[in-house]
Amino acid sequence: MSALLEITGVSKQYPGVLANDNISLSVSAGEVVALLGENGAGKSTLLKAVFGLVKPDSGEIKIGGEPIIFGDTAGIISRGVGMVHQHFQLVPVMTVAENIILGDEPKSGLFINMKAARAEIIALSTRYGLEVDPDAVIEDLPVGMQQRVEILKALRKDVKLLILDEPTAVLTPQEIDELLSVVRNLAKSGVGIVLITHKLHEVMAVADRVVVLRGGKLIGTTSPKETDEAGLAQMMVGRSVVLQVNRTEAKRGGVVLEVKGMQVRDDRKILSVKGVDLALHKGEILGIAGVEGNGQREFVEAICGMRHREAGEVIINGVATKNMDPHGAHEAGISHIPEDREKHGLVSSYSIADNLILNQFDQEPFAKGWIRNLAEISKNAIAMVAKFDIRTPSPSNTASSLSGGNKQKVVVARELSEDLPVLIAAQPTRGVDVGSIEFIHNQLLSARDRGAAVLLVSAELDEILSLSDRIAVMSGGKIVAIVDSKGADRNYIGRLMAGLDK
């Protein structure tokens, strides 16, 4: 197999951080290479270098045997490098065909030739086994089909090297199986693939080789034939990681949070939560499983005071609440780990110490009136950094200096430090590495065992199955089933998530 991508001795230093330290690797035609590493291991910096977005301090990158020109991203793409991002780069109100040809439209005189575009897309989708309707509007498609559109958009440019960044983050189990099959077929057709994922079972299923980064260094190269998931986790983190959650029997108490007849509209003013009833008990984890876009986000935001509810009640410890703001929800006893830590969980320009007290910045012991107690804020930060294993040189550093996993630990530390009766955790481990996942899972279980009522919302079905005592499946803005987690059938829940079983 000829080398499509050759990275030789690449190093990149940022102030205080050696992001890449003499990294060398290659990807050949028809090969699937999984790139693994903790948050902050150097994966993103390396990929930015491949796309010419970052210039290494030393080393060389070749595509098809020719060195790349740093800063010439368009030229690199024209040489056959494509990337499918974790967050889709699609225009929701446009059709599949319009999205795929956007920026490179076939013309007939001065006009776009949509007939030619449709024919090209149908031929492309047939060739790669990625069947799509070119006339479907993106916002009407399930996320698995949107993922196909993203891949076709890249393949249309005659991609020889395809980088997939967390491609299964929002897919159902069935859609994940389909995508992994597509990856195998693409490799058989000669496309070289770099797969970035935190899901080790996907690596074992589809990778030919596995390259592991840790602390900016290339720790080792292996293959699924030579190791297992536990071995990969140990290579990534540098210690043994417990991949299976050790969940004891829940000691369930009375109802703490009750939702009755909730109706909520999304940002487009469309009703996305359609009369949801739910009861959350003390000392349990109730997981909400569902494909993203089925009302989970709006449901959580309405409970936590971030979105107005059109109708229905939110009752906390027997007391009905009116529409609240986030501060009011916190005062009512709700801790909230938001799904978007960057937008709703942190103030990136504030110090880590200040982010750890955002809910209590005006309360004793951190403040008295208008006077802040800097000594207490620092003391709290030092304790939280140690307790929650937040990797930082100093709590006085800004939150923006942290890796994704450590940002999430700051949010988790803050929300669990007060021991409120209700904890709502939305996508708590999205985009974090196996070591941080293990830590966050243990913190959620500890909160449950202390008596908190925990509502876990996750697009990761494995996470829901391993942590939850009961599972509610949300589809089309409604709770379509509530099942006990004991003996819960993964495929049945996956079908419910996809709206295939009622």
C-alpha cells in the first residue's frame, strides 16, 4: 500500500505546552488508522497541521509524496484531503443536493444545473453505498442520514484521505453499525481513513492500525489483533481504566422532581416537547435515551430555567414552580451540567477558580456584600482541582487554557460541590477521553448514592444502559417508553430511539 499521508518528526510548542513532540506516522491507501488519545494529547494540533492551519516548529508533512504548504488549506483539499467534522457543516433549510454542491456548483451557462447535480449525487451515493434522497431537506432528515450527506460532500471532491472526527457522537446503534460498514467499504475502494473516536469498541471493529498519543508524544502503534479495549485505554491514559461501571442497587426514595404535561417550543417556535410527564426519585439515575433533536435539549432547558415552557408543571419536593431563570432553578435545588460546556457551562475568559463558584459568587464564604473573599475562592479552587483531578498548572489560569475533558471536570466539580437534591446531567461525557469518562461516571454514581435524584440525558446509549436505574426513551418530543435498566434490550431501545417501535 502506498502512503497517502506521511508525518515525519512533527513538533509544535505553545506557551507552556509542548502540543506535539516529534510525531511520525503514516496512512496508506485503503487503510483505516484510528487516532486515539486523551483530551489534550495533541490530536487536534496534529490534524490542524495536516490541513495547513498550524505550522509545526519542526518536521514535515507530505500528501501523496509531496510536502504540503502550510497556510494553503484550499490546496491541501484539492490534493484529496477531506474531513467530516463532529458538528455537521450543513445548511438545514437547503436540500441534500444543494448542500453537497455548495461552493462548487455545476453550471449551465449562468445558471446552476440542478439536473446534473442530482444525477451526480445519485451516482456518487450508489458508488459508495450511501443512499440519499437528493431532494430531501436537511432539517427533515435523521442525523444518521445527515452524516451520510457530510461524507458524500467530502467524497465528491475525489477524496483520497478522509478524516472522520468523532463521527458517531449523535447516532443510534443501528446508524453506528451502518456508518462502520460505510467506513469499511470506503477503505476497500482505496480511500485512506483517519478515525478519531473515544469509543474503543468502534476502533476494535473497524481499524487496521491504532496510533496512540499521550502528552503530545506518540506512545505506540498497535492493532485490534494485538490488543483489546482495556489495553487501548491503558495506552491512552497511562494506567488501567475500569471500562465497566460498577453500579450497585439503587436505594430509591420518594419523588423529588415531577414534570406534568410539559410543552416547550424550540428556537424555530415549533413545539418540540409535546406533553411530557416524568417523575424522578431520590437516590436513582433516570436516563433519557434518544437521538438528538427529539426534544431532549428543550426539555432540560425548560426544567433548568433556560427556556420558557408553554404549558405544564415542574414540581420540586412537592412545590410547583413557575417559569424560572437559571438562578431561580439553582435556588430551587437543581444542579445542571449543560450539554454545551463552552456556551452554558463556563466563562472561558474567567479563571478556573472563578468558574468553580459561578453559582455562589455572591454568597458566603466567597463574598460578603460587594466584597469578594479571594482567599476563600483560592482555597476552594485548590481543593476542587485536587478532588476532581483537574489538570492545570494553576487555578488562576483561564478556563480557556484547559482541554475539553478538564473543562468538563470544572463544570462537574462546581455542580456537585453543593450537593443539591436534583442533578441534571446533559451529555456529561461528550468529547471527553476514557479516563475522564470513568471519573465523571463515578461522580454521578456517588451523587446518586448520596441521595441525589439524577436525570441523565445522553445520546450515548451505552452510557445510559450502564449508569441508569430506569430508562425513559424520548422520540418525537414524547416519552415513548420507560423501562427498568435490568435486562434492558439495547436493540429494542435503539429502535424506540429511531421511532421504529411504539
